[in-house]
Amino acid sequence: MNLLDRNNRSTIVLLVIGIMVQIVTYAIVPDNPLALVSALFGVCSVVLCAEGKWLTFFFGFGQILTYTYLCWLERFYAGIAMNSFYFLSQIYGIYSWRRLMKENNNTSSPAETIPFRRLRPVVFLSVCIGLTVLSVLVGYLLQRFTNDSQPYLDALTTVPAIGAQILMVLAYREQWLIWLAIDLLYVVMWWQAESYCMVAQYLFWCINATYGMIRWSR
């Protein structure tokens, strides 16, 4: 199945909308050019992830490198640590998704789609409680021992993101509920940082997370 065939019109539409949102936002409210580059990488990565295509990881590498530098500029230290984890998980994710595709008697082409998994409700609830408690602890440590500009918001967007990334690498659909909550918090964080390309990116990611949950629930 080709990435751009007629059965993937939803993918094309989302990509076009996401890219146009970033370009228009940058044109209206000029920002660090790297924020635009990072956002464009991010748009491609999350849309392909929603479609279950492991080509997502290649765009993910570009987004991680650029976003890490932006976090450094804004002193979002938990975000920097998170992206270090993301980088390693991207490498494992390529292996994991290809293995799942082969086990499903599919090909390992980057344009092919992986089989999706589901968590039991009690397991998902336990994951959410654990991530919330750990986020509060990390927020306290950031406030106490660093000059992080938004310690608790930084923690609440970092710790759950690590959990969601693990679920993504393992191909569990519940990742999208966590990503949606995280993306809403990111909108607030980057709005306060006055980085509107990042705000536009995460608003789009909220839409994509909703689409991803629907897509992975079929």
C-alpha cells in the first residue's frame, strides 16, 4: 500500500492542513525559524503515527533534535531529558513496529501499517495514576533544584509523554488519550513562552490525537 494512494486521503488532508497551519502561523507571528522547522517535522511524524506507519520514526528524529534545542532556549529542562529518551525510543520503535508487522504477515515497508493493540481498562487507569503522581514529584524537584521557568507544567508534559511514547512504541491505542491531554498542556506552556509556532503545532496535534484514537479503534 502506497502512502499516497487513494485509500489514504485522510493522511494527505491532515498533512496539508498541518503544514499550512504552521506556515500561516509563522507568517503572521514570526518566531525562531527553528520552531517552524521543528513543527513541520512534528506534523509529518504524528500524522504518519496516527496511520500506524513506521515512516513516522524518520520524521521523529528531525523533530526531536530541533525541539530539544528549543527547550534549551526556554529552560524547559524536563523537556530536554524527555527528548533524550525519545531519541532512544525512536530507534527501538523502528525495530518493534517492523517486528509487529512481520508477525502480522505484513511487509516491513515504511509505508505499510502495523496491527494495533489495546490495554485493559484497569491497566490503563493504573498507568494514568502512576504517571500523575510521578509528574507531581518531578515538578517539585524541578522547582526546588532548578531555575525551570514552568516546573510543574514542564513535568506534567514530560512524564506522561514518556509513558505515552512507550505505549506508542508497543502499538497500544490508549497512547492517544494520553497524548491528547499532554498536547493541551503543551498549548498552555508554549503560549506562556510566546512561541506561537509551537502553540499551532500542539493545537494541530490535539486534532491528530483525536484522529489517531479513532483510527486505532477500528
